[in-house]
Amino acid sequence: MGRPLKLAETVDSKVKTPAAGTTGTIGNTGVAGSTQIQFTGFVTGGSANTGYATRQTGSKTFKITTGDGTADLLLTPVASGSLAAGQCQLTATDSAGGTYYVSKITSRYVTIGALGTGSQFAVGDRALWVASGSEVLNTSVSIPLA
């Protein structure tokens, strides 16, 4: 699986800081001072809703909590309206406002799995993920944070 994304809190409940050059972690959004990556997930028995990951369970699998509950969901590069039960998604945005659907995320990079409206990256490209508003042409994208 490689190195998982950083959790927002440690055992002694201190907030962890994200990797250099990024702004997000995964974990409980109730932890004061932390910024979590916001996924859209489809928990079985519910529908596609925004939520957060409490932990990474595989290279493309996350334990996601939404208003419908908590489940291990597979990161899938599709629009949120196309999600099926057991899937989650992230939408990345480039410097021109174009969108992409993420197939994999690491502590610093996303892999583009499908194109939305963007044209700066191709399917399979890796892009640095950064804070919204600090995207660089053909270099980085932002992902939603809660």
C-alpha cells in the first residue's frame, strides 16, 4: 500500500500537521484545528454524500463516514452522481477551474483517473495537490477540504 495519508490526530489527541506543501489530512472532522480531505461516498443503503475518511485501509480504500454511516469505500474516478454503493470519489480542480476525477491519492500527489472539464492533465498523470487558490498551471490541483 505504501505510506498512508496522515491521520489528523495522534493517540494523545494532538493535531498532526499535513505533509509539506499540502493542506489536508484524514480523520475526524471534529478535531479542532485540523483540515480533512472531503470525499463523496456512497455507503450501502444510502446515497452519495460528502464525508470524511477516518483512516486509509488500502492504497485506494478508505473508511469513509457520511450522513448514511461508515464503510470501507473504494476510491473510484467517476462523477459523484455516478457512484455505486461501496465507492467514493474525489474531484480535483486545476488553476483554470477545470475538474478531474482522482484514481489514487498520496500525501502529496493525486493520479488523474478520468477527465471532467479540465485540459491541463491527461488520464494517468500525477499532479501535486495543494490548497485551493494556489494551483499552478500544468503542475498542481486542489482537492476539497472539510
